[in-house]
Amino acid sequence: MTKKETPEKGFWDKLEIIGKVALPIVIAGATIWFNSQISARQQSAEMVKLAVGILSEKPQEDGVDPLRVWAIDILVDRGGLSQNAAKTLNIRQLNPAYVPTEYSPAWFETLENLRWAVE
């Protein structure tokens, strides 16, 4: 009887050791992934904030402004701005009345409504 109990006990001992080693690794990996996701969202929000600030200024009349094109690309890529609204923003400024002082997640979700915010 002791021979049968020994292999089972050895298996559970090995499983316990693997669990003790694997658990901190999994927790560390999840923490790193979570922090990188939060950092990426914060960076994206800052880029959108910067883009909205650029688009709040009047566009140059003498040609294409590369900074303005970049700002529109940011809103299209990260904010879901439609192509029609993007074309309008190439020639018109974003109405400052629609530019919030603080950027909430709800505002970013309604970036499609910027077509109404163009003067």
C-alpha cells in the first residue's frame, strides 16, 4: 500500500512546486500586460487631446499643413472620425465650443459627432 501512495504523493508534491513557481510568473505577466494597456490608452488620449488642440486653430490658407493632416489622421485612426468629417476639417477649424476642457471617455466615443462641430 505504501508503494501506491508514494507515486500519488510525489505527483501532488511536484504539482504544488510547479504551482508555487508558476503563480508569481502568471501574476507578474498579467501585471505587465495590464500596465502596458493602461499606458497605451493614456498615450492615445494625450495624442487625441493634442490633435483636437491643433484642429481648433484656423487652417492655413496657403496650402496643406502637415501638422493638421497628422492631427486629422490621429482622430481617424484612434477616435473613429469619419472620412467626411476629416475632409471638412482639412478646410475648416474645429469649433472651440465643442472642444472640452477635460476629456472623458464619453467624449472620445462621440468623436463621430465632430462633423457637427465644424464651423
